[in-house]
Amino acid sequence: MVKILDVTLQVIRSSLQVLQKTLKGLVVMSAEIENVANSIYNGKVPTMWAAKSFPSLKPLSSYVVDLIQHLNMFSTWMEKGPPPKFWISGFFFTHAFLTAVLQNYARKYKIPIDTVTYEFVCMPKEGSYDQIPEDGVYVYGMFVEGARWDDKRMMLAESEPKVLFSAAPMIWLKPVEMSKKKVSHCYVCPLYRTTERRGVLATTGHSSNFVTNVEMPTDMPPDHWVRRGVAMFLSLSD
């Protein structure tokens, strides 16, 4: 993931250096560099950058803020070790992170990985999460559309008027053996990387946009939230 981020920075740096030279009349402007110039002028992410970057539907200013957050996340991780909680939106290939957590659990308890799955434990907002959990990881940075998370009742609730998106709770991705997984009343909420809600099938067999299904506590029938199109996202479009 750090290598991919390195490639992204190299593309951004080299394209801006060439753009500076073209504006000075030192080199001829190519179609790609012209696209970079027009995109920056219009506040959009250049196609050249997007091709080597994490998926994003944000305008250029918000994209740069996200890019800096990615850099800070990985640099802190490399300097200080794994954090007690992970900004899940910062991963380029989220599926690999989720699989790695299951692999660590399977190796720790010496059980086959294909017998391990996740329990999704929604954590209270006022809790302290300065320590890494014994098994699994804490993740944050997700958003809910079509509903909101009620911190008092610790379950899904109706959206506030005129509020399209709201922050999702911190979730403990807790690996468990399939035979020991607790069955509870929940809504199986799809988690996507962007608000586009669609993607293409990658060579790994995963959708390029769909991440996983997250089980969210609710006191309503799951169909209630299905009709509202409730979903979660790692990144918004603004």
C-alpha cells in the first residue's frame, strides 16, 4: 500500500513539474498535461492522477486533504507501529486488510482461515480506544446513507430531516469461528468504497467498489432499511 502511494505521489509530482515547464514554454504541452491543467483549473482530479490513486469522487481540494491524511496515516504507522484503531478509508485495497486480520487470527489459534469470519461489534462513541483489542481491529471513518446511527440506543435509526449522510460508529472487526458466531437481529448493510455504489470485477475476484457486508443492530425488520437503500461508504463525494 505504501508502494502504491509512492507511485501516486510520483505521478502527481512529475506531471506538475512538466506542467510548470510547459507554462514557461520550455516543452510542448501534451494532451495528458493539458488535461492536468484543465482539471486543476476546474477543481477536478486529473485523469492521470486518478488512474494511479485511491478511488475518489471528491473535487480536487477535498482530494488533496484526503491524500495528506493517507500520507499521515502510513507515515505514523511506519514510525510508531500499528495504531490502536485504523482509519479504514485510508487503505487502497481494503479487501487485503480485512483478509490479513482474519489470517492473523487463524495463525494465532492455528485454525483454517476458511472457518473464520467476522462479528461486527458497534462501539460506543464515548469509549476509550487507546489499546489494540486482543483479537481483531477497531476501524472508523465510515458513513451511513439512508439512515443514521443512534448512539444512545446503539442501533440504526431514521435519518434526520435533510441529512443525507451521517457518521457510522467505530466498529470492532472481531474474528470468530463460524460455528461460534453469535446470531442477532441485524441489517446486513453493504459497505462501498465510494458513493457510486457500483464497480467492475477486478482480477482478484472482488468488485472494485463493494467492500463487504456489515451487520448493524436494528429493532426494525431488515426490509425496512432495504427499501430505504441504506448503505455505508468509506468516502463521500464532497
